[in-house]
Amino acid sequence: MSEDCCVRVIVSPDHRESCMRTIIGIRSSKYSSIESMTAGNMPTVWFDSWRQLAGVLSDENRELLRLIRDSQPRTVAELSQLSGRAASNLSRTLRNLEGHGLVRMHRSADTRAVRPEALSTEFLVLLG
């Protein structure tokens, strides 16, 4: 399977209103230089391989993103209860998703509480 592809991710900061679109790509020799891509097709988030993309956008992680969007948990502990996942594993997953721009973690200045916000919940893979 060729690794020359782009993945379009629909990002919705306000889940009830307008959608903002971001393009995600897989690094390959075809896109080794910025000049090789037009501005309209330039990925803003990159994965190093199909395996990495599949891990980040696994069924379990996409379900977690939808749960965050729908339930709007106030803390990671609350999300842990809703999802049935251990808080330590959940925190690691959320950091990974945050690193790829799919989740924003809102840290309280007054407490240690962290509120997750899903930025992306729908994914369309474009091969070509």
C-alpha cells in the first residue's frame, strides 16, 4: 500500500455550529519539501506511518472522542467513570490525542482538574 496520501479531518470547535477543516498527512518522500504541495492541500498535522494513524484514530479512540463531545466531562476522572477506562491509561491516551491536535486539555489554574475537549470527531480518509 502506498504511503502517498492525505487524510482530511473535520474539526468542529463548536460542535453544534460551523465546522473548521484541517488536513492530516502521512509523511512520505512525495511531500518531503513544503514547496511540493499547494497551499490548499498542505497538511497541518502529520503522522509518520499508517500504523501511527491507525493507532491514534482507532475505533476505541474515536469512540472516546465522541463520548467527550457528547457528555462534556468536567474532569479526566469523570471521563474515566463514563468510559470505564483507567484514569492513568486515559491520561496517556488524551496526551497522545492532544499531541495530534484532536483534543484540547483545559487545565484549571486553581485546582489540578483537567477538562478534556474533543476538537475532532469525524474523519474522512482520502487516498490518492
